Amino acid sequence: MTDVENLRFNVLRNALYHTSRRRAAERWSRFCNFLVILLGAAAMGDVMRRFGFDGIWLGAAVSTVAAAQLVFDFGRQARDHQSLQRDYYNLLAEIEECLEPGDVECANWAGKMTRIAGDEPPVLRAVDAKAYNDALDALDSYNHGQHLYIPLYQRLTASFFSYDGYNYKKFAELNQTQNT
């Protein structure tokens, strides 16, 4: 892989990662806002009591969801990832615009990528591994063996746990290990 292809791949992977994180944060923000409104409505409290729910549980639910929304601030997270996503796509456009990139351009782009990465929050590695696979698919120049294997439990909990230190293997490596 040439320097330009490597840069293009990594910038696209990062853009896709932040797209995924932005979407997840937006979903959580909307969901929590919906629950706060729904659970906090006085009329809803009356309805719940008619079905035998004690008002204390409704109050506890409202407090819990509101606290999660305030503490995790999903809306801010979505805006942060939207900004990083935009920065990576702008850099990718810059790479695409250069018809004959040389060492100077590659060094410049690598520096810009590092500056953008400096503004990133801690990476959720399973989400990043999925973004890696999505970037491979988007570039359509890699075979399936280059994709990373992401265990099911990590795919299901990718937005909640970082899985620091986990070593993601490529399918080609897993197949090679099984054949020996």
C-alpha cells in the first residue's frame, strides 16, 4: 500500500468512525429526551397510577434518565463527533484533489490527520474496528480476508465499552491459524 493509499484509508476510517459515534450519540440524546418528557408529564403519572404503578417509581425513572442525559450529554458528544467527521472528510477531499501527490503532500496530510486526532475523545475500539471494515468495503480494493473479526459480544456492546488491549485479528490470520 502506498503512502497516499494508506492516508486515504486511515482518514476514511476515522471519518466513518466519527459518523458512527455521532449517530449513536444522537440516538441516545433523542431517546433520553423522549423519556424525560414522557416520564415527567403529570398526565402520564396519573395514567401510570391507574395501572398500579407507584408514583415513586415514576419519579425515580425520570430522575435516572435526566441524570444520564445531563452526565453523558449525548447531544454534545454528537456535535463533537460531527465536527471530527467533517474535518476528516475535508482532509479526504484534499487528498482526492491532488492528482500527483509527492512526499511533501503526504507529510502534510499525515500532519493534519495527527492534529485532528489530537481533538478526539478516547476511541471505542470495537466501533473503530467496524469503521476499519467499512473503510475496506468503501474503497473496494481489499479482499474479505483483510477485514477484522469483531466478536458478537463486542458488536453488541461496542458503544459502551472501550475494549482496550483487545487484539483484533484479520479473517485471513484466523483462517491461517485454523489451517495449521
